[in-house]
Amino acid sequence: MLFRFIRRLKNRAVKQKRQPQEVIETDLNWIWQPFENSSNFQFSATVKKVAAAIIESSADDIPKITFEVDPRLVIPLCAIQLQNEINLTQLSSFKNELESVSLENLDNKIEFVDRVLSKITPNQRWLYLFNSLTPELKFALLFRLINYRLPTRNDWRNLFEKIEYEFKKGREYLIVITVVFLLSLASVFEIFAIMYSQPKSWVNGLMAITIAIVLYFLIVLWQEFKAKEEKSELSEPTLLMQLGLLGPWTFCREWYRLLRKNLVWEGVTALYVAKAEAGLVAVPVAVAVPVAVAVAVPVVVAGAGAVAVAWAVAWAVAWAGTVAAAVAWAGVVVGAVVAAWAAAVAVAAAGTVAVVAAWAAAVAAAVAGAAAIGFGLEIWYLAKEETDLGWVRFLSILAFPWFCWFPIVFGFTSFALYHRLSWEWQSISLFWLVIFGFCTVLWVRGKELEEKARNPLRGLLDGQ
């Protein structure tokens, strides 16, 4: 009966001038690939002929008399090749309902399968193939289509390949994170060096904010990594790409969505939540270093210029930490304290009104900038609960600096290579090309390994 069915479909295809059977069979080499070691070549060729005949069939071609079809043929056809013959958008609506289905009760499973079929409106061909499966396999297949990502041909090819891998824990991702950390550290050192070279400039206040942004980005990445450790099913590290490499583009896209549709990007929540850890890092530094500076003031006043410079750098470190806390908590009060002890150290070290004024201006710039970008983040996060903010929503544009990790790191690291190592622009371009290429290869390899490890079809045929 099966071969009569194939011949009938071939004849109908010839009359309707459809695609040649041989071309379709060649495109279906993947269907029997997981089982090629357990079957001979002739049987594999027959399976591909059957699959091609089914794909070429129409509603009128479906036989009235049902015959048994091997699940190893039905599953790849229903789950992959003929995905467009069901309403895939309706599958996600059953995800919450799936949790209430008893896995031990067969009648409960059958009832659930019937409800799903009534919603996804399958074509007659897809339904004919699906109905040839056992009730257990029907439920298992729908369970995977609903609960996991849609399977691909590679998933079927790797059906029996067991890989244990999580991208967020893999060495590929950890190497990329290490590169990000080293580049951030290089840019922070360069910013410190620039601040040291111009101690009387009020621009140092704005430079301190760039340090805070870079360090805050690393804190956000750490918070995301810890969250993934707690919830292993959410293993997609998104902030590194969206908030880091594509930060300015992400801001433009998400700010537009905020203004037009009042939709708040989930990354804003990650930024807002990370403020607590930023405070834990910043406050001890901001408190401890001024104490050390106060102890060192007699030495500075005694005329030890080298010590004075060293403690000025230490003050800059504390200043950056205090700015991070100010950004996190809108710390105008903290900024005022910093201004007070900074002015005291300046008077003790230099004793000139000009230096005091310059440092005061730098601290004022840091506090004002930190308060502004902190306020912008607060407004953006507030839109998550308040749907009617009116024109106040436009002030969320002040949060733009949070999305500037990549421009800051790229710019200051490139300047360090040019200014400190005397590299030409060709060498700097090659450096970034190597960095991007290396990280891209690691990222792609890690995602491919994770895709294999998260195969939604693995175990579907166990015990069959």
C-alpha cells in the first residue's frame, strides 16, 4: 500500500509539473541522518522517497485508509519540515497551561493534545502524520514545541549527540568577559592619567563620571551573571551586547519605544537594581580613602611633593567611587561631603585659592553630572509603573551616558595606545580588528555549542 501511495503521488506531481522528486529527496538527506548507522542504504533511500512523496502531497492525496508511519519519519516532518502548516503563534499561549497537566495521567494528556490541536488549526496532511503517533509521543512532541524553541534540522541531525554546555558558564563567554574587563581597566587607567596631567581642570569632574559609568557597567554584568546562576533557564547574556557593544543603538531604539508605546526596556531594570551593589563598592572606598588622606596631610604640608601627588591620585580613586554612589543613590549629600574634604586636602597640599576653586568646580561638575544621569535613570524606571508621566518622560534622555560604555572604552583605550605606546592609526585599527574578530569567533562557537546542548528534540524517542 505504501509503494502504491508513493507511485500515485509521483504521477500526480508529473501531471501538475511540480518540482522533480529527485531534487526533493536530495534536500531531505538530513531526515534519516541520525539513524544511518542502524540501517542500510536502500532503506534510507526508501525513507527519503516516502518523505518526499508526503511533502509533495496535497489534501486530496491523503489516503482514506490509514497505514502506520514510522515516528522517526513523522517527527522531523511535523516538527521541522512542515512547521508552516500549523499556527505557531498559538503554541505559546499554552505554556502556562502546560504546567497544570499531570504527566502521569494519560487521559489528561490526550485532553490537552486535543485542545492544542483545536487552536493551532493544522492542515490535513500535518494532522494525518501527527495522528499516526502514539498518545505519549503526541504529547511529548507538543510539549517540546510549546516549552522550548522551535527545532531545526541541525537539532534532528544531532538527536543522539549528548552535549552538556551552558554559554554563560563556558570558557568562551568567560574569555570574552575577561577581554571586556581588561579593556575597561585600560580605559580607566588612561582616564586617571589624563586627570593627573591636568589637576587644576574642572573637566576632571566629568572624567570621573566616565569612570563611574565604566565601573557601573561591570557591576551590571556581574549582577546579570549572578542572576543566571540562580535561574539557569535564563542563560542568555544579553546586556553585554545590548548595553555594551550596541549601547547607543539600544538607547535610540528603546527610548523611542518608551516615548511612543510607554514600553520600558528590561535592561533599565538591571541598571536600576545594580545601584545597591554600586553603593556597596563605592561607599567604603569613599570613606576609607579620605581618612588615609587626612592622616597623610602633615606629610604633604611638610613639603613632600611626591607624596602629595600620590595622595592626589588616591583622592581621585575615592572621588570616582563617590560619584558611582551618587549616581546610584542620587547622592547630592555624598557629593557635598566629598567637596568638603577635597577642598581641605587641596588647601593643605597647595594652599592656593586657584587650586581650591578648580577642585571645587570639578567636584561640582561630578555631582551635577551624576545627579542628572541618575535622575534620567529614575524617570525611565518610574515609567515602568507610572503610565502617565507626560512630558517628564522626555527627561529620561539624561540616562544616555549609561549606554556609552563602548564609546568610552573604545575612545580612551585607543588614545592610550596612541599617546602612551605611540601606535599609528593603522596599528590601532588592526588591534581592534583582532579583538573584535577573536571575541566574535568565541561568541559564535559558544552559541553553536549551546544550541546543540539545548536540543529540544533530545530524548523524544527514548524508549521507543
